[in-house]
Amino acid sequence: MGSICLEPRNRFTLIGALMVVIGLMFLIYMGDAMIHSTKQYWNGVDSIERVDH
């Protein structure tokens, strides 16, 4: 009976750890995309300013 009670807890722990890993991967991906798009934006602003002046 002891092993039957521990099985769902272990499963929930595994699912929780998997969700944390997926969440961290998503945050890293989104952060990288934001950095990349911000660099592209500022490079575009710099080139527009150079043309105007």
C-alpha cells in the first residue's frame, strides 16, 4: 500500500519538474526573441537617423 500511495506523488513531481523545464525554455526563447527584435529595431532607427542628418 505504501508504494501505491507514493506512485501518484512521484508522477506529479515528475510532471511539475517537466512543466518548470518547459516554462524556463519558453522564457529563454521569448527573452532571446525580444533581444533580437530590439537590436533589429535600434539598428533600423540608427539607419533612419543617419539618412535624415
